[in-house]
Amino acid sequence: MKESKTKPPEVPGLVKVVFDYPFDIGLMDMYFPVAVTGQGDTGMVKITRLEGIQTFDKGKVLREDNSDNKKKIIKLELPDDQKNKPELVGFAEENIPAFHHVIGDRGMSSYPWFYCKVEIIFPINDIKSAWSNPQNQDFINDIVIKLFNKFILVYRDVTTDIYNKYLTKEENIALYKELYISEFSEEEKSLPTNKILSNNFLTNRNFSPFLNFPNNAGPNPFPLVQGSITTPLKNNVKKKEVEQGQAMAFLHKVVMPASIPVFNQVLLSSMERLVMDNDPRMTIVDLDTAVEITIAHYLFGFLLEEGKTLNEIVDLFDDEIEASWKLREKGYLTTMNRLARLEEFFNKKFLASSKPSITIKNTQEYKDWNKLVRKRRNAAVHAWEQFNDTMARESFGAAQKFIRYLQKIGDELLIKKLN
């Protein structure tokens, strides 16, 4: 008789991932609950704002010191076994160190003058299988990226601060990751998840690698570390801490799935093209895309309200559908046609409530968008025309005002709001 093979019991626990993020984030030092849109992934994200940079100088290293309530930079002696490590230092304006590479035993590190330490904590069903194969490692990394990018997305929306970047697999700006895999204690097994994933609980919880890993010796074992080598980012911007009202808005939105319309995401990301990539031309292209998405966003809402299905609405926007292109100027296939349809929906609602109708093309918001965004976008795409920083910022102002104009009317008139 063959012996039956049974799957070993799952061991639930927490994963904590720690890394340096080469931008300053103006949030207080606490764990924020984060929910990922539509994925069911929930975790906690905490940033610790740091200032200072490692710069090797003949066996010494610079460190920030706050003793005697006075901020100063002091030099510390390095251990002998660290003095000969390869290093690369870069400087920003006024000779301020902007980044530093150290290639050591634990991979490469890079620290700008203002940066953050990020902690991301989330539960997993089985810590024993968490790193058993590359697919599982990728799964954990995907969760980290989703949670942190939602965190940054809401921070951008609340503060309009776009001097930062999202995490991606392709452009690795987190030069190392410390990985802690921690089994639930007997007490934690009896607690609800929302109790464990709370700021007070996690602040006092100790994390160490799972006992089966080889680096578990000593009272403070090193975590597992993933290191990578990449080009450092030049950054020297210190942010103001968000105000109380912004902090409350951040806390509300970061736990709400799909709480930020896509057009707002595109609007802010367009300026990232300018301030981070120095690309005014593509900034203007993205700005016009944000306006197009805004128009489509509210059209979808009104059409759904009238009883059309999503498939029927998608067909209206598809120029390969014969019935759609036969509508011609009464259809939805161009931006101007879609804007005309949106105006019709607005005025239909106004008529029902005895309010005066509007003509969108007569508004200053429309005229500025058409002149400073739409026409520039067409020149950039069809004639490869280039634009400068000042023009791109001018286009941002026009696009934002037109989006807010449409958003104000659309949000007030729609019964069903799209998330």
C-alpha cells in the first residue's frame, strides 16, 4: 500500500520589505494602511525621512549629528575592512553631495541628500513557500510595487508633488531591498488582520528572518538582501510636511480602492515628464491625453446611467464599428465629437432642473486648452515640434483648469460616479 502524500500545513505570517527611496516624501513617520485597487492586496507603508549622505574621505564617513540640539555633519572613522570599497560621489548645486555609490558585500547603495527609508508590511498565507522559487519571489515583489505605487499615487493627488517616481521592474530605483519573513506568534494567530496591520501594533513588533534561513544567528540577524546596480538619480529637494487636512485626505484615499480618477493620475504624471525627465514635448502630449480621458470618463458615466452596457459604450468609441462611424458628427470617434456629446448630456441635465444651458466652446477654459494644449499637442505629434519648459508649464495650467471645469459639472450631475 502506497504511503499517502499530504501537503505540509501552511504557516501564515508577515513579510516586511525595507529599502531606501531616493526622494523626500512630506509625510509623518507612521504606518499608513494601503489598499490596492481591485486586487484585494492590503498592507502597511511607512516612510522615515532622512537627511545626509555617505561620502568616503580617506577612511572617514560623513554623518548627520543632532547632539546638543544642533544639527551638524561630523566625520566618523570607518572600520578597516570597509576602507578599500569602491565608491563614487556626485554633487549637486553649491557643491552639495547629491548621491553616493558604495559597492560592498551587500550590493550597491545610493543616497541623495534628502531621501526616505521605506517599510512595507503585508500578510502572506505561507511564509515557508515565500521564497521557494523565482515565481514566488516575483509575486512578493509585485505586491511591494503595487502597494508603494498606490501610496505614491495618493500622495501626488493630495499634495501635487511630482518630484518622485513610481517603482517599476524595468527601472529599479530601489537599489537594495531588505526582506524579513516573520511567522505569526501564537497571540497574533488569534488576532484579526486589521489589528495586526495597525500603526500601534507594527511600531512595537520585532521582525527577524524566518528561523529556517541560514542567517538567523545572533540577537540582531541581518535580513535577506537583494542588491542591484543602477545609475543614481540626482535629487536634492526637501519637501514641506503635509498639513493636517492633507494628511487626513491622504489617509482616507490611500485605503479606498480606485479613489482617484485616471485623468488626475495622468495629469500629474505628465508633469513628471517635465521635472524628472526634462521632456516638455511629451509633457504636452500627456496633458492633452489627460483631457481626453476626462471627457471619456464622464461620457461613460452618462451612457451607463442611460442604460448602455460597457460593451456598447466601447463600440461607440471604436472607429472599426460600422454603426459608430456612420454616426459621423453625431458620434464619439473624435475628441471634438466626444466633447459635443458631453455638452449635450450636461444641457439635458440642466434642462431637467430648469438651469440655463452652456456652450463649452465659449468658455475661457476651453479656449485656453484648445490654444495652449490641443494645438501644441497636434504640432508635437504631427510635426515633431519642440517646446520649452515655460510653454509646458503654461500648457499644464490650461489643461488643469479645463479638466477641473469639466470635473465640477460632471461630478455634480452624475448620479453614478465612476471610480
